[in-house]
Amino acid sequence: MNDNLTTNASKEAQSPAFLVGAVMPSCLRLSLKTKWFEMTKAKIKLEDYREVNDYWCRRLLELDEETEWDIWQELIEDLANPKRKHEDVYQCLSFFGARFKKYDLNVMSLGYPKSNDTERILKLEHKGIEIRTGNPEWGAEPNKLYFVVKHGAILA
């Protein structure tokens, strides 16, 4: 039994996550319903939409170190408002000391599969995040602002 533990520990120590200086890719994980997952897998749907609300702002934005969190609600309200106080999204983010988080991959899943269920998991190149209206054919409500997560090539 001790040999088994030693062997498993040795394998883990040799994995890339344990190598000194190794950098793991930053993954944005999003769960999808069947229709949207299949359209993404077929390379028809090239972006996903998430509401501009507290939950998604916390997942997709980060604040500068000197920015106080008490401005958070004001930031959310301004981003979600098509008639915002600022000329565009980037001016608004800059004013509040916020920016989009950086990701390397978009990991899209059909529901919440087990990690080895590769049929229900797509890894896509991350092409950035914007705040704008979306395509109604891909699930967006007309004239509503969303976080738009853009997809590139399918990686796995």
C-alpha cells in the first residue's frame, strides 16, 4: 500500500502543475444549455452572453488595487445602462478603476459534467470580453446590454 502511495505522489510531482515556474492557463468556465452548447460546438455561435449584474461583474471584472469596493454598485448600474454617464464602456471602466479579467481559455460545458466527460466539455480560445448588445438568434434580448464572451478556435 505504501508503494502505491509513493508511486501516485511521484506521478503528481512530475505533472506540469508542480514544475517550478509553470504557469497554468486561466480558464473562464461557463455552463450552457443544450441548444447553445451544440451551436457553439458546430462553430455557429461565436460568443456567449451574461447579464451585467453583480455576480457576472465579480466574475468578469477586476478593480485596480487603489479602487474601493464601495463604488461597485454604481459601476454595475452605469455599465448596464445604455444611456450611461460615460461615452463608452472603456471610459466607464477606466473612471471606476476597473478592467476585464484576462483569460486564456473559455471552457464551455453542457450542464455540469464530470471532468472526464469530454463529450460535454469544449475548450475554446478566449478572444476577449465586451459589453454590448448581442445576437437575438444566439439568445440575447434585443437592445439589452450583456457581457459578451468571444470565442476563437476549438482547442479540445
